[in-house]
Amino acid sequence: MDYVKPYGVVESMLAGAALKLNIPPQNLVIRWMLAGAYLGVATSMAVSVAVETGFWIAGALLFPFGLALAILLGMEIITGSFALIPCTMVSANDHTERVGIRRVLANWGWVFLGNLLGSTIYAALLAIVLTTGGDAPVSAVGTKLIAIAEAKATYYAHHGDAGLLTVCTKAILCNWMVGLAVVFAYSTTSFIGKMFAIWGPTVLFFSQGFEHAVVNMFLIPVGGMFFTRLAMYYAHGSASIAPQQVQNVKHASASLSAKPGGNVCL
């Protein structure tokens, strides 16, 4: 049987979180950048499939491969870190010790930076591809990416406080599912089992349009790169991503899962 019981899941989470915290940041920057790029690749693929088929759900069914690549290859996504790393602050076992908030925040800062760099670099490369190096009109996929970026960058701002409430709520729902995918992957030791565990929760958030910060680190820059309205995209896009990160931290660190015996782990 490749099923891992809940207590074993928690032990694996603690060990994994401790390992991530103890590796020097300079040795992990490439991993964090690749994780951001993988989600960018998965997002552009999902949009391409949606444009070709006319069905958003078709792209949503394929998007989880990007998150699976990041998780199974040992990369790090900031939204997954929000669920995993805080475990080391409140729990410990024979092989790990509790850590302070400064180490956790430092880790999050490095992961965020790496994800942002990787996502933006891939966005720039894709913009070149979709415009034939700027020598051809924007493709249908590029047009769809522009529409998505513009909607994400301006829609919530147009609705004022109600828009802020909405983006925060969608960020909470998204990171609930991402955190579940990260945790659920520890519940099995087989490759197929881990793929399925990651795939389910990821489809749930992507298909419903919940707001994932790293996905937006790709979508908003790539949409802006096609137009001179780049400054507007970044200004409003930053206002969209910032509350997402705050709500991601609050939700993923406090309310996803509990350690057997009543001690909160996530």
C-alpha cells in the first residue's frame, strides 16, 4: 500500500519544511525561478488549449502539470510555502526543531523574489514568440492573454472596496486548494498517486478562476508587454497581487490541516 496515514503526512511535512529552511538561499534561487517559470508555462498552455477548443475547462484540466513539476522536482512556490513552512514554527519532532518567525519570513521573501523573476522571464520569452519578435501581429493566444491581464489588473480596482473584498476572498479559496495539493501529495509514496493528489485540488482552483499570486506574476507582465499600457497593468496588478499574498499567508498558515492530537500544523 502506498497510502500514508495522517500522522505520517505531518512527519513528512515537518521534515520537508525543515529541509527547505536549512538550504542556503543562494543554492535555491534557481529552483524558485524555475517554479515560477513552470507555472507560467502551464498557464500559457492552459490558455492556448482554451483558445483552440473554446472550453476553459480543457485548459484547466492540463494546468496542474505545472504545479506537479514544481512540487515533484523539489522546486518551491510561494503559495505552497505559506502552507508548509509555518509548520516548523508550531511543531517539532525528533529530527526537527522549532524555528522563529524571522527565518520563515526570510524564506518567503526569497521564494517570492525567485518566483517573480522566473515568471517574468518566461513572460518576456513568450511575448517574443507570440509576436514573432515584434514583427507580426499578436496571435489569438496573445490576445486572450492581454484580455485576461487587463481584467485582472483593472476589474477589482473599478469596484473599489467590493473589489478588494472579492480578490482577497478568491485568494483565500485559491490558496486553500494549493495548500491542500501540497499536503495531499504527502499522503502517497507513488508517482501516480502524487500526480493525482496534486491534480485534483489544482483543477478546482484554476477552473473557477481563483486568484493565484504566482500565476498573476506571469499573466499581468505578459499582458502588459504587448501594449504601451504596461505601467497601468503593473500599477493595478500590484494592487491585485498584494492583498492576495496577505490573505494567502493568513489562510494557509492557520486553517488548512491539524496535527493528530490537536496541535495545529498548518
